[in-house]
Amino acid sequence: QVEGVGEVGLGGSSMPAVRVDLNPMLLNSYGITLDEVSRVLNESNQNQPRGFLENQNLRWIINTNGILYKAADYKELVLRWQDGQEVRLKDVAEVYDSVENEFNFGFLNNEQAINLIIRREESANIIETVDRIKSNLPTLNALLPAQVDLTIAQDRSPSIRATLFEAEKTLIIAVMLVALVVLAFLRTIRTTLIPALSVPISLFCTFIIMYFMGFSLNTISLMALIVATGFVVDDSIVVVENITRHMEQGLPPMEASLKGAKEVGFTVVTMSLSLVIVFLPLLWIHEMIGRLFFEFAMTLSAAVMVSLVVSLTFVPMLCALWLKPNTTFSAEKEPKKDNFLGRLFERVYGWAFSVYKVTLGWSLKWRFVTFFALVLVVILNVHLFITVPKGFFPQQDTGMIRGMFRVDQGTSFEAMKPKFDEYRRIILSDPNVETVSGYVGGRGGSTSSFMTIQLVPFDERELSSQEVINQLRRKLADIPGSSMFLFAMGDLPGGGGLGGQSGGDYQFLLKAGDLPTLREWTEKMRIAMQAMPELVDVSDSADDRGRRLELTIDREKAQRLGVDMGLVANTLNNLYASRQVSIIYEELNQYNVVLGAAPQYAQDASVLDDLMVLTNDGRSIPISSFTTLSVGSAPLSVGQQGGMLAESIGFALAEGVTLEQAQVAIDEAMIRINLPTRLVQAGFDGTAADFEKMQQQQPIMLLVVVVLLYLLLGVLYESYIHPITILSTLPSAGFGALLALNMVNMEFTIIALIGLFLLIGIVKKNAIIMIDFALQRQRASNLSAEEAIYEACLVRFRPILMTTFSAIFGALPLILATGAGVEMRQPLGITIVGGLVMSQILTLYSTPVIFLYLDNLSKWLKRRLSRRKKIVETEL
């Protein structure tokens, strides 16, 4: 009834029930059949309409006490009158109030407990839902008996709150750093405020779009907003810088604003559209990842498009109103008007500009060397992309660990509990563990369950959740007859599959048409994987060794004795299947009456030798007189997938091993054991299968991005050549990103892949800014290609540095942030910063060289076409 709660599950107990534990020996002595007992119990609860009485004035509804609610009521039921004496239920059975399933045990730390597993509705806000539940706890506690305490065992919301707080803090820092970058280059508060204001305006409008699209503030959308802070200011920077450049040349603010915005209008449109189109392939990724990053792509695209509108409307208006001729930066200003930091930055910028001017001349003179360096970068880029360690998602530290507990098949519930208690004791002794809760359930081989471990807060422990798992794994390995598999819980879970039955972080799936073949090769594959140093916690989902008592019935002998098959089946079912024989109807719920044998008659196979069946004519016949008893094993469950029998093998990664390395090792193991692919289909399942699909999709997605960008730029520039120049900036960004990941020993995950897509959208801005200006100068002043690109590089040096440093400083907090959730953000920041630094160094030189080479190629092709055209005209 609490708003936002979608489902409440129960662990460690079950619904109330009245249990009837029969004594088969007493039943036999009275000659009472089990069907008689079952019939009496069923008939004792009759919830049927009784009708009504009515006269001219009144109407009465007829009711009876046809329903029994408590065990005390059932004890007095008469089963039969025998020799003038009643035989009551209490004479042949123990009747008591209990629960439907007694093979359950729940706990919280060292105390017995019943676990309520609460799940929110799909559209509910998890923070608000948790707050509502907490506010209702005093009321709920008041409704419970004094000896029962309703408390919170584990709560995911603190880690979520911490993650959101860190992300929000990172967002604020990123906005401040971007504003400082703009201030450093423009040098006046008034000029800085204009592009700085575009950040909150763009983000505010993005929030509105997110609201109408039904998005929430979560790890993914906040990550998009943090990255957007470095992007949304780019368009405004280009516009403001160009306006101030015209004001420095003497134009009044209004005229400079109109002319400056008009000159770079095409530039900022091209920059924004080419950045948005980069995200389209993210929507085509494997369905689970595509849905996950739909919010990321749409949030960032919305922010970029809003910033485009702001930069071409709001920014020129403010420049015309706020800027004065003496408020813009000019090299001719007297140094005394600047403070120390301003003069220092001016010296540094002047030195950097001078160095670039000289080195640019060298690179244009020695074009082949620059071109060769670019080719070398392309080769290194391909090499790094192939060799970089690859993973799926970064390992998050949410402070929560899930444990899967399994015992040897066929172990009884009572034998399982001490093993589970020992695991619980070891885990609780770890100083990094705050609480352990869970429940055990199962009977006769179905003995596997989960526990949830909550670690102490982040600032109170030194080890990450994965380091705690590695530490506990060594301590938990010495308990015979059972296994405990631990894995960190993240905010972004992977796929499902059959992995929940086998344990481990990842799953390997085998499928076959017949069970013996499947079981044979599952066992061989499991042994091969257990011997691999790259893997730990290897176990399979096979449940094929449950203990079975086989009663082989001699049908001819049974027929002579007057025993039919239904009588045998009903006898066993009534005694040993915890049969629900009657329903207790209450106002809000309904409960069951459970029939079974007393514990002393249901604990050993020898009781079947003394078991008697009562025929319809009242004769007691030992079941052993027409059956033989044997002990064997049987499958307790059989998995299926895609219409075939299936078993999964769960595994986790050893320290320092990537998922890609594990998959390669498993593929080699399949070849080594000669797995017959004609009989057995083998492959990865769940998260590992998602990773494999992503690996196959990555090259295609990158190719699609490049093709889409080429088509868009070709349409915008009406040229086949200039898009190639712009796209030549991409290899340097990829090289820098992959090199940065290698330097910090970080895997290339989906988050890093998104960073790579972002880089594709960012680094081409430098080339767009240069080429637009060069083409304008060629048309307006009839300059040569070399003169135009040389002037473009120098004039656009300042906006290029400003946009690049804004993006770098906008992403820098992603790297430097600490606390909850940084594992998801750091790969994105490292990828962006590494790619931007490398591309900034290389593209300032490679772009003009490629521009000149392609310009010469274009002129050569035009001359060739012109000659051919003249030859054809001469022949005609």
C-alpha cells in the first residue's frame, strides 16, 4: 500500500498453515485409510452459500460455522465411529499451528529473521519510495507483537544517494572549471559571463526536455549532463570569440555581433549536427545496452541542440547589449590594466602562439613528415584497439555483495544449516562487512540460496567490494560439502540466461538434444574450466545427482493382493508430499491445511519397509510385500533453452584477468577437449554473451559513425574532399584515448567506447573551425590554399584552444572524482581527456597538411577531367 512499492517477497518463512502429522502405525491399527483423513479435512471447511430466509418484512442470510481456523478446532474432528467409540484426528496425528513449508530459515547477522524483499514499481523513484517506507516503519512496528522488531536490514539507497551526490558535485565543478577556462582566454568578467551563462541555460532547457521524455536523474543521465558542460559552451565560445575579434578590429558591438554570428553560423551548425549524429549508432547496439544508453544519447543530443540555438540567438544579443569596445581582450591593451594572473596568462598564450606559428610553418614545409606521422598514428591506433584489454562494464563498488550458497546434491536441510552458519560467521568476522542477511530454503537436494552482504560505508573501509570478495573467497574455500560464490552487485546488471542456477559472474552455456550427451560434455567442460588459471568459482547448474528411493512394484503380485497403482501413489503422496488438503478462508487471506507423516516416519528409507497400505476392503498389506526398494540418483531439474536441453557453467575472473582473455582461454579449452560441435552447441550466456555481441558490433558501429559523418559533412560542404580532411582528425583522438587507458591499466569497456564516440564528435570541431575560415578566405580574398589554411590556423588558434580546454576541464572532474560511482565515470573521463590532449597536439599540424594534399589532389583531378573533356570535344 506504500506508493512506489511494486512487489514484496518473503524469505526465511512461509504462509501460516495448520499441519497434520500422521502416525501411519496408528492409522493401520484403526484401519483408517489416508483418503478418509483427507476427505474429512477437506469437508471440514466448506465455504459455500447457505441461502436466505425472507418474509414480508425481513430478510435473513443463513450462515454456519463451516470453517475451522485453528489447530485446536481440527484436533476434535471425528474420523470414524468404531465399536461405539469415536476416533478423532488427535488420536492418530499431531495437529498444530505452523507454516506451509518448514524447510526455511531466515537470518539477519546472528539473529533469526524473516526477510521482506521489497522491489519498487518500474516507474517509481527509488529514493522517494525508500523514504516513504522508512516513514511508515513506526506505524508498522506498532501493529506487530512486542517481541517482533521490524527493521531495515539492507538498503541500496545510501549508495545511490552517494552516487548521485558525487555526480551532482562533479557537475558543479565541471561548470566552474569551464567558466574559468573561458575567463582565462577572454580575460574580462563581462565577456566571460556570456558563454558561461549558456551552460546553465542549456542544462535547464535539457532538464525540461528530459522531463517530457520521461527520463530521470540517474547514473547514466547525470554522466551525460557532466560531459555536456564541456560541449554546450563550445558553440558560444566560437561565436563570442569571433564577435570580440571583430570588435578588436574596430567594429561597434551591434555590427560586430551581427557579422560575427553570421560568419560562424555555418560552423556551429556543422559542429552541433555532426556531434549529434555520432550518437545514432548507440541506439542500434544490442537491445539491452541500446535501451540503457538511449537516455545518455538523447540527453546529450538535447543539450547540444539547445546550446546551438542559444549560441546563435541569446549569445549575439548579449554581446550587442553588454560588450563595450574597451571590455574585449586586445593585444594592444596596456599590461598595467591586467592583474598578475592576466599578464601571466597573456605571456604563456603569447609564447604558445609564437611556438605554434613557427612549428606550423615547419610542418607545412615538411608536409611528408607530418603525413607520415599521421599514418604512423593510424597504424598504432589499430594496434592498440586490437591489443587493449577489453571488458563489459566497469566493476562498480555499490557496497553490496551477493552470495550464492550451494551444498552437495542430496544434502538434507538439517545438514545444510551448520554449513551455512559457518559461512555466515566467517563473513561477519570481516571488518569491512556491516550486515549479512538472507535465507535458506530447500529439501532433499534443492539446497541452494542467496545471501546479501552490505559493506560498511565507503569512507570507513579501505578495500573495494571486489577486494573484499577476493579476501573472503580464500577464507570460504575450506568448508567441505558446500560452496559459496560471491559477486559484486552493480547498478547496471548484465543479461540473464541460466546463470542464476550455476553461480558466478558470467556463464558458459551448453545445449544438446539428449540428456546423457549434455551431462557428459558439461562435466568435461567444467573440469577443463576449473583447471584454467584465468577463472575462479567455476560450477555448473547440473542438478542431476539428487538422492532417489526407487520403489519397483511387482504389478502381478499387487493385483493378486488387491492393491492398485492409485492406492500406492495416494498413500505416498498423502504421507510424504506435504499435501495441501483443505483451505482456510479468512477475510483478507486464505491458508492451507497440510497433511503429511510425522517426522519420525519421514527421516529414513527403512520406514518404507514397515509402511502399510489399506485396501478398500479394510485389509492392511505391507508395501514391502509387493515392492523392492533401491537407492539411486536422479536429476532434480533439467534446463532448457531454445527448444534444447541446456546446462550452464558459471565462472568468475581471477585477479587481473579481463573478460576477453577469459573468453579466449575458454575457446581454447573447447578445442583442447575436442567438444563435438555437431552434437553439442556451446557458447556464452547472459552478461558474457552480451559482451561477445558488443565485441562483434564495435567495428561496425565505428564504421557506421564514420560513414554517417562523411555523408553529413559532404551535404553541408557540398564537397567530396573536405569531409575527408575533417575525418582525418579521428585517428589521433582514438590513439590518445587507447593510450591513456593503457597507461592507467584500465579496460576498454562500454563506457570507454561511449567516450570514443564522444571524441569523434569533439575532435573534428578543430578541423571544422579551421576549414570554414580557410574556405571563406579563399572565396573572399582569392588566397591560395596554403595562404588560406595558414591564416585560418593562426586566427582560429584561440577558439580551438578554448573549445578543447573547455572539453578537457569539463571531463577532468570525471577522472579526479572520488567516492561512490566513480568507477562508471572514470573510463569516460580518461578516454575524453586522453583523446583530446593527443588530438590537440597532432591535428593542429595534420589538418592543414591533409587540407593541402587533398586540395592538390582535387586540382589534379580537375585538370585530368578537363583534358579528357577537350580530347572528346576535339574527336567530335
